[in-house]
Amino acid sequence: MCMKLENCFPTPLLMAAFSITLASEIRGQTYVVDAQLMGQSDAGSYDYTLTLNNRAASTTQIGTFWFAWTASGLDLMLSAPTATQTPAGWSASVLGGPYTQNGYGYYDGYSIEFTTTTGYLNPGSSLTFNFSSPDSPTMMSGNNFHFHTAIETSWVYSGAAFSDAGNQFLVQTVPEPSGLGLLLLVGSGLMLGSSRRRGW
């Protein structure tokens, strides 16, 4: 009888079995996520609403949403944001900014890490986050010109950052309803109501 596993199976077979198991676990955890960013001008700044969707096809919860960041450590927003509101159980940390190391100054942008240990975003659900920034929606939807990377590059993890393989995706900026569009919509409603009263 084999007293040790390595005596029962050659090392290459053990490594192959481990690799197959690890690959199966990674494939079994599927992220299907997307997010939309809408900005509204407010006295020289912009108020942003950031909606994160964990689609029903996902097989894992979300415990970390890191906006404007890459797993290699790049913070991508050009100006420092201010987190203004998070869902219940979530917290927000603004990270990044220029720094000094060994007497030399280095550039870094900014990111927001949203995290929870109690209010996980389950498949088929959405959450909304809010922050303000001096950067316009046009700037947000562009690239960080220092890193040549899309500013809205983001990551999600099932728990804390790096607790699993995570998933990188690109947030999409959506336009706010324009004043003209709202005016036309209201006007159409008034005309329809008038037509019904007149029996047209």
C-alpha cells in the first residue's frame, strides 16, 4: 500500500492532475459584467452615476469593483475624483496620484476601488455608485495620455482584489438626456393629448 501520494503516482502525473483541476475551477467561474457611466455638469464639475451590472449568465458574485484601474497597478483618471455615494454595505477608496520615490517624482492617475464584505452583487443584479470629478464625460471616455490606456478600463473580483482571477472590462459612457430631447418628448406628449381631446 502507498503511504505517500508521490509514491503511488509519478510527479508528472500529479502535476497534470493539479493543472486540470485548477483549469476546471477557473473555467467554472464565469464573469458576465458590464457598466455604464453617465455624467451631468454641475457648476464646473461633473456628477457621475456609475451602474454595474452582474448579468444573469454570471456564475459568481462581485465583491470588488475597481474603476479606472489596471491589474498591473495603473490608475487612469486624469483628475482626483470624490466618491459621493455607495450602495449599502459598500465603501469607496480613491487611490493614486503623483508620488515620489528615491527622490524622483512620478506620475500616476486616479482610480476608485469599491469594496464590500456583506453586500455582494449577485448574478442578475445591478448596483449604482456615485462620484464627482472635474473631468468631462468626453475625457472619461478617452485614453490616459500618459499610459495610452482607456480611462474606463476596470476590474471586478468575487471578493477582495486579487482573491481570484478577476475580470477586466471597459465601462461605457452614455450621454445624459439632452434638454432638446426632453423638450421634444414633452412637446410630442402635449400634441398627442391635444389630438385625442379633439378626436383626431
